[in-house]
Amino acid sequence: MKNRLLGQWIEKQLADRPLRANSLIITIYGDMIAPHGGTVWLGGLIRLVEPLGLNPRAVRTSVFRLSREKWLASEQIGRRSYYSLTAMGRRRFEHAFHRIYDDARVAWEGDWQVVLTPGYSLTPALREVLRKELLWEGYAAITPGVLIHPSGQTDALLDILQIAGLHDKVVVLQAQTVGALSSRPLKELVDQCWNLGEVAAEYQSFIDRFRSVARALHNASALDPEQCFVIRTLLMHEFRRVQLRDPSLPRQLLPESWPGDTARALCRDIYQLCWGKTEAHLMKMLETADGPLPRAAKRFHARFGGIITGEPEPGGSQPMQTG
């Protein structure tokens, strides 16, 4: 039985903030389908996202576009189409995984990663492609052709350069802060380069939006699987959007009472309340070419610090049989 308060919250969210199908499907693949192998029948996906206001035509158009953009790959078996994450899609999710589900901020010792993109070795188009990739990874452009990040992830950077074919066309340096790690000039530079005020405002908006649904979930005597799926989708769709704009700076460089910490705790709380019912719903609605959707990989249970334990509730292990 559906919860009235949760239903009202869902209805308001869907009315106030229309969802873009492409981005929503990426969220669902990354958060829900990837842990289950990354491949599902298109018909099941269409059924799954219907409560989010996406009609079959919108879903078909979106997966076609995502295939053209190399996020997904399609396979036709009989009259059915199955869509899988590509190797590129998996790499992108892998890069995002730690930033979204783990709080990777560690003690910082003043190290910086510096990427130089000299104009003589890069065309303007390639330079812009690399700039966008590095900004997405949390780097900041301090001057044209110079991007920096404190404690940047070397493996992620090398992967980006390798995929783009630019590993031999840029210069990567390691630098060290001289002086206090929390000096006023340094914090002013950080705030200017990364627009932390805008990121903080987005985190606060996330908190304001989801605080009420957390209370309703805690107070509910029973939870409906479909409502849990919709809430978890909206939760991760919004948290992913905000989190990927957060450059993941060390705590020494952040303002005091950083709202990102409150937002992460709230997201973790709601995720924990919804995950079991959602997983059962996925296993009921989705299927692969080999039959029922496999259970999530063990790594799934390490999300948000390992709070997710146990298995989904029984009753959702068999896919719906339709033509």
C-alpha cells in the first residue's frame, strides 16, 4: 500500500522539476543497473521508469542517443532489445563512484597536481575537450592552459589522458604548498577558482528538498517498493548532479560547517531506508537475456561507508512475464 505523504512528495517533485530522460537513465544505470551486471531488457526498463513520468517513446529515444554517445551498447535477441553499459560507460561510472558513494577527503599535506596544456601540442578543440574532462574531475583552471587540483587522483588523470589520446601532449607536475595550508590568500584563491559559494548553495538546496522525505520515511509504518524506487532515483539523480560539481577539496580548504557533510549524511540515511525495497522492485521489473536480474555485486554493499547490509526482501525475485 502506497504511503500518502510520500506520494504527495513524489508528485510535487516530479511537477516542480521535470526530468531529462537521458540524464535520468544514466543515473538509473549507474546507481541501480551497473551493480546487477549492467545489462537489461529495454521493455523492462520502460516499465521501470514509467512512474517517473517517462513514456516509452522518450525512453527509446534516450537509449538510442546514449548508444550514439557510447554510454550504452544494444543487442537484438529475437524481438527484444537489450542495452548494456559500454567499456567507456563503465569507466565513467568508476570515476564517479568514489566521489558519489565514498567520502574520500583525507588529511592534506599541501600537495597539488598541475596539468599544463601547451597550445603548440594541442588543437583548440582537443584542448577544450581535455579542459571539460578535467573540470568534471574537479580541477580548476587558474589561467588558460593551466589546471590544478589538490591531491588529484593520478590514476583517474592518467586514464582521462589515455582515453583522449593526450598522454604525450600535456605536462603533468606535482607541486607543494609553501607556508600555512589554511592561509587566507590560499583560501581566497580556492574560493575564487572553485566557486565554493555556489556549491554550498546547491548542497543547501538538496538538504531543503530531501529533509521532509527523510522524516516521512522514518515515520512510515510500511514502505511501498515502487515509491522507494522513485525516491531513491530522485535522491541519487540530484545528489549525483550536486556531487559532481563538488571538486572534492581537502577539509583544510573548505569553509567551516560545510553543508556537503550534512547533505551526504542525509543522502546516506534516505538511501539506507529505501535500498532493500528498491532492490526487490528492480528484480521484479527487470530482466536480462539469461533470465532474472542477478543480485547486486558485493561491492554494492560498501556504498556510503558500508551501511548497506543483508539482502533485499523476498517476493521480487521473478521478472514480470510480458511479450
